Amino acid sequence: MLLIHEAHAQPAGAQAQILFEEAKQLRNGGKIAEACELFDASGKLDPTIVTTLNRADCRERNHQIASAYGLFLEVVRNTRGSIDPRIQEFFRIAEEHAAALAPRLSTLLLTVSQEAQMNGLEILRGEDVIDRALWNKTLPVDGGVYVIRARAPGNT
């Protein structure tokens, strides 16, 4: 006898919880990079404060200081002013971690003089175009090696 069961997609929250729990197991087992990927995937499905805090913690453990700093600041922004004691605790934790990470940030300054800012000029970090508003600003970046390129299609 053949039994056929209709498959129903799990709600995003349930899928996010499965990923979140697996991420915690990986993190506890020392597989930090893999855990970070799953925390990120969980956060995409169901962005919660708790998931964002865990993403930040994971990035800090993975030595991605700028990413961790940004995620802790995201929690600070999203919890500021809450009267819920649990949310206030998240705010306190995130604010303390961000403050502790700030002096450890690696930064990148892309200096582009006014004379060099021709029409169509693009500055890239890896394959990502850096917005003009970020030129000549000191930006936090995760430690590592970056390839910086400039291109100006149509200019010679």
C-alpha cells in the first residue's frame, strides 16, 4: 500500500529556530565559522534581537571584529528606549560589547582627491563598489587582505 503525504513548508520562524539550534551546537563544538553561517541564515528567515546578538557573538569569536561591532550596534539601535527588562538587558549587553570592540577595530581609509573624482569613477573593495559617500572616510573593516581597484568606464 502506498501512502502519500502532502508536504507543507515550515513557517520561516520554525525553520529559523532549527538553524539557530544547530548553530548553537556548532558554536559550542568549536565550529565557529559554520555556526556563523547558520546564525546568519536564521536571522534572514526570522530577524530577532536574540539571533542578532548571537550573530554578533559568533562574529567576535571568529575574529570578525567590525562585523561583530556593527551587529552589536544594530541591537543597541533596535532596543534603545525599551521598558521591557529583558530587552533592556539585551541593550546593556550589546552596548558593553560594542564599547569593548571599538578600540580593536581595523579601519580602511580610501583617499580620493577632488581632482581624481572623474565622471564614472568607481572604487571597488574586492567585487563590491564602495559608495562615493564613503570615500575619504575612515571605515571599520574586518581584518584581512583586501584588493582595492578603481575603474572609470569611458575615461582614458
